[in-house]
Amino acid sequence: MASGPIYDSMVQEYHENGFVVAKGAFNAEEIGLLRRAAKEDRELDQHSYGRSDGEGGTVRLSLWNHPGDTLYGMFARCATLVNSAEKILGGEVYHYHSKMIMKDAKVGGAWAWHQDYGYWYRNGVLYPLLCSASIAVDAATRENGCLQVLSGSHHLGRIDHVLTGDQAGADLERVHEVEKRLPLVYLEMDPGDAVFFHANLLHRSDQNRSDHPRWSMICCYNAARNDPYKEAHHPRYTPLSKVSDAAILEAGLRRFSDAASNVAWLDPKKDSSASSLAQQPAD
């Protein structure tokens, strides 16, 4: 198993804190291709939908299940991410889903404190053996609503989630007590950085009130041995065909307009499960 950007000491940090940041996981050319493709992609924009944050803002995102062979798929299937997820989860992984979070300047909404497993538990996933890799497409800062985490909160186990605006967030009474005991970390990142985080890590983000967008692509992986026991809107175990990191540039340079040509989007207008408030975490 190749090393990817995650080394053994970083795996220990992940298990202790519930997250670890891989600085420069993708270089300027790679992340530049992703940024250009995503922001010029009309299909990505057309398949995006919003969720009110209860504070006057809206979170906009697009989701898809199977990575395919597009530029998005090459990121989700590349050795850098997949090898890292395998190291973290201790064995074979498969692609659970990917999403593009579009936190636009001035209008990008907040996301309430939540755990991803608070949603995915409902999909028949028995263990929280899932890991998400959030790639900074734009710079992530406090001003534009970067990810915030409560370090070590994954050790709490799954917390009940309740409705907040259009979002299902973690029980705030319990979260407020957790905030008294665990450190809050703002994950400010440069374009191309990636943070890997545990399915039970409490995380949130503020509204983007700055003049700068904060887009991120999140690739979610489930351990192959954690195959869900029932069908849901995200896939059961599906073998993942890993590619070399070089495939990113090859896909990006082929044709920008093909970036979403074979993506099977999750559309809440057509798929009732995709619109379920209890099943769509964002950041």
C-alpha cells in the first residue's frame, strides 16, 4: 500500500483528535484544474441545491455516488486520497459519495454542529468506520466560513440529531457541554490542502460574509468490511478502482466541458432520499 500524504504518525493523530490535515495534498496545477472545472461546470451548478441554515443563509451543494472517470472521479479515486483512507480505516475502502460544497462570497450559509454518522447511521451503516477527505478548492479562512471542529469529539460516540432550520444538527444541549471540555479548532487551509476527518467528529462552519468564495470537494469513504445491511441512497460496497495521481492532470487537460459528463447526480427533485434532511451532511 503506497503511502499517499498520510504517514503513520499522522494516522495516530487522526485517531487521537478525529482529524488530520495533509498540507499540499494536491499541487497548484491539480487544484487549479479542479477549481476551473467546477466553477465553469453548468451541470454541477444546475444540480446544486440549497439548505437554509436558520440564520438567513443557504448552504449550496451537489452530490453524486459513483466517482466515474471524470476529473471529479480522478480526485476521488486517486492514490493520494484512497491510500490515506485505507491507512486510516485499516483496510480496503470504497467510495461512499462525493459532494461539492459551494460557499459563495457574501451569501454562503452556515452549517450547524453535526456528525456525519448522525446521518449515515440511518443508511444501515453499522459502524462509524467512515472517513471524509475535504479538499480546499479555494482558500479556507475564518472570514469565509472555514470548517470548525471540536478536537477529540469523535470519542463521544454518536449524538442524537435534531432539526435546526432546514438542517439536522447535533443535540445542542450536549454540544454546549462538549464545548466546555474540548478545544475548538478552525481549519484554515490553502488551496490543495486536505483534511481527513472521522464520521463522529463534531464539526460546523459559519456563514461566508467575506468577499471570497470558499468551495470545497469532499470525498467520503466507507470501510469495505462495513458494508451497510440495507439499501439506501448511498451505495453498498462497490469495489473502487484506484488510479495514480497522474490521472488527475490527464483528465483535467482532456476537456473541461466533460467534467460532469457521466456523473449520476443525487437530485432532490427526483430522489426523495436525496432531499431527506436527516441524510445530507455538508460543511
